[in-house]
Amino acid sequence: MNLANKLTIARICLVPFFILFMELGGFFNTTFALIVFCAASITDFFDGRIARKNKTVTSLGIFLDPLADKLLISSAFICFAGIPYLKIAVWMVIAIISREFLITGLRSIAAYKNVMIPADKSGKFKTTSQIVVIIATLAIVIINEAFAKYAGIPIDFFKFYNSGAYSYAIAVMEKIPYWFTFFAALFTIFSGANYVFKYKNLLSEK
């Protein structure tokens, strides 16, 4: 097994640890979740480049790389949907995950017809934007957990806090996860529609 495929498999193996730390919650566990996510994202950055540079692109790698991305991204957004104060709407998470199922199905049809669907610019930008949104959201969760742990301020306190610049900063911070995820969901939908339109001929019986 080449290095690129080992990195991809390592990314898949990191997903359960990310989920575990998110489920445990708290300042330290969420921090570990962020570290695990960043480590997994770094493998995503390097595996494809290494495969192309060393000319070791394989069928296994083509299959596993997008699968690893889908597992990592979907796990993060599902975890976020379970954190009430982030206020991330369930429809956004469903839209993001549905797009991944849609493109996976399209790629399966393409493979059956001996056609390879490479990642295009919209797909790559979609993944990058999702990673940025997840890292930003994790950072906000960690900040909230830090306030709760070290300042003795419960997270629920923020919605009652109303005092000048601090209140404004908190209000802005609370809205970041929602709007970041909102625009990520919209672009994810656009990216999925772009793939379907580009390869719509694969859906034909002819």
C-alpha cells in the first residue's frame, strides 16, 4: 500500500476519535476533537498531492479519498446539530449529507459505465469551505467551554448577558456557526447540482 493510501486510511481511522471527543464534550475533549480534525484535514491536503507527484494514483485511493472526506465532514456537522446553543438548523446538515449521498450514487453509476468523475473546482472549494466552517465552529465551542470551565460562566448565561461591547461580541460569535453553515450548505447544494448537470448523461439509459 502506498503512502497516499495510508494517509487516507489514517483519516478514516481518526473519525471515531473525533466523534468520541465530541460526545464526551467539555473544554479539553473539544480541544482534542479540534486537534484530531485538523490532523485529519492535513492528511486530506497531502494524500492526493503525494499520489499525483509519485504517480501512485490507484483505484483504492480514488474510492477511499472522497469516502474519508464524507465521513469526516458529515460526522462534524451531525455533532454540531446536537449542540443546542450553536443553533445550526437540521436542514443544513441534511442538505450537506444528502449532497454527499447524491454524488456517491452518481460516481457509482459512472464506475458501472467505466467513467471516472474527478473532483472539480466547485467540489474542492466546497470541501475547503466546509473544513473552514467546522474549524471555526469548533473554536467557538472551545471558547464557550473555556468560559464555563475557567470563568464559572455557564454557556446558557450568554443569552442573558447584555452589557455593551461584550454583549455585541457574544451576539456576533453566536451567529457565526449558523451563518457559516448556512452558506456552506448553499454552496454544497450548488456543487452537487453542478456535478449532476455536468454528468446528467450518465443517468440516461442509453
